[in-house]
Amino acid sequence: MSQGNGQQNVMEAQDAESLTGALASGVGRDLRALRKSRGLTLSDLAAEVGRSVGYLSQVERGLSELSISDLRRLAGALGAPLSWFFVHEGVPPEERGIVVRSSARRPLGLAADGLTEELLSPDLGGAFEVIRSLFEPGAELKEPALRDTEETGYVVSGALDLWIGGRQFRLKAGDSFRIEREAFRWRNPGRVRAEVIWVIAPPIY
């Protein structure tokens, strides 16, 4: 047997493994919150991954085993890395859903266009989410974004140019702002990275 075939067999064996118990329950809650934040119904997601609505409903409630293979497909359909669902591993039960250690923050999206983001909230199941955004020097969102949300931000360090509804603001460390269902875009005009703590309701990631 070639080494390549051996690696493939290992990957197939891993994909056949199923999540059970507390881990399955936690993954189910994360799946439900992430699906809702994407604006998808169970029917939408079921059609995307080729599974029944009933099966996905049981998975979200922690009532059905979930294979790694299925979780991989679900993660792909929801635009999330597979590692997103295993952040609770090694976390003391009394801290789950309450405390987020700095070493266990979940990354959001891709580090594209000079923006890196982390989820500071324990999960996406609440009425809002808290995000740490890092804007590299010169990073810019050139096309305005419009979201059906209310958002508040606090600039921890650096500077950020922010356009809200066509109005431009230069924000520095210690400044804060609010965006309420208006088109916005941003740019880091400085030579150092800007850090912003962002609160968004309802969750969008």
C-alpha cells in the first residue's frame, strides 16, 4: 500500500467518526446559532448538504450523532472552518458559554483586505455578538456595506476613518460610534494597526 493511500484511509476513518454526548450537544448549538446568523432555514441548509430537515433538527438539539464528514460539509455550507466547532474541547464545563479565554478565541472569516477578526462572545446564541477587529495600516473597505443591524464600536488603539450614511468621521483611540442600519465603509489612515471592539445586534457571523 502506498503512503498516499494510507493517508487517504486515515482521513476516511476520521470522517467516519461520530460526535456524541456533550461535544455533540455543543456542536449542535453552534450549528444552530451559525445557521441563524447566516439567515438560513433548516430547509435551506438541508438542501445545501443533502440531508433531511429532521436529521439536521436532531443534530442541532444534540439528539443525533453527527459524523465528522457531515460536520465538514455543514461547515463548508456555513462558511466556517471545521475548527470553529471544536473550541469547547478542553474548556472546563463551568466556563462553557460564559468565559472565553484569550487562547480560545474563534477567528471570524478570512484575513482578507487587511482585516482580522475574533469572536469575543462565548457563542452566537445571544442577542448580540462582541468582536475584536484589527485593521492593518492602509486597509480599506472600498464598497459600502449595509446590514440589518445596530452596531456600536470602541476604538482601542490606532485611527479609523469611518463613513456612515455618507458622512465621514476620523476616529482615534478612546472614541466610539454607532451604526444603525446605514451603509458604511472604513479605512485605516495610519501607519499602525487599529484595534476596534465591535458590538453587533443581532449576530451576523
